[in-house]
Amino acid sequence: MANSSQTSDRTTRERILQAAMLSLVENRGGKVSLRQIADRAGVVYGSVHYHFKNKNALLIALLDELVKPNVDERAEMLLDRSIPARRKLETLFDRNEALIRRQKELRVILTFLLQSPGNPPIEEKVRRMYQDWRDDITLIVEQGVQEGVFSS
């Protein structure tokens, strides 16, 4: 059971993430300062730094929060061998398209991240996301080869 300090920290972190998301969407991914985010979240500036080392860490955490439900569903689907490979591949693309279409916030964050050249933490996060996608597709194709649906 979480104590009140842990609950308060989690609530503050969630408020900061929500404020960051709203600020980025309003500014269409443009410049948003950590101070603006703190003000919008109703927290002192130091709280932002307590929860997030820097703006990159905040953006990465925000992206993780937005895609987490999709990642969890995807992992479950990939492990289920009763689902045919072709259906898995279609589902993978359909879910990601729906996620991006449904979440204006995610589109703005992804656009912002992809337009951050020369930013190693952001580049690494995007690289890992694409690597995860490639790994998922590889698993599906390997299953499809075993099923005789795809050829190698």
C-alpha cells in the first residue's frame, strides 16, 4: 500500500505530465518551458526537476505514458500463438494507426520528437521505439513462415 507521500508524488508527477501534454498540444509542439509546465500544473518549479531530470526526460516519460496501453496490448498479442501471423500483422498496423489518429497529443509529441535532431536522449528513445517495431514485425514474420503464410 502506498503511503500518502508516495501518492502525493504520483499525483504531482501525473499533473506535470498532463500540463506538459496540454502545453505542447496548445503550442503545436512549439517551445514550452519547464516553468510554464510547472505553472500550469500548479506546482513549484523544483517539483518538475524532482520528478524529471530535464525536459528530455519529461518528454520521454510523456511519450511512454501515451503509448503504454498500446505496448501492453501488443506484447500480449505477440505472445498468443493462437492468433495467426497475418492477423497479428494487420492488428499491429491497425492499432498503431488508430492510436495516432485517436490521440492528438501523441501526434504532437511524436512530431516534436522527430523534429529534435542532435538531441541524443530523444534520438535514442525514437530509435528504441523503431527497434521495438522491427522486433515485433520480425516475430510475426517468423511465425508466418512457420505457418506457411509468408516465405523466407
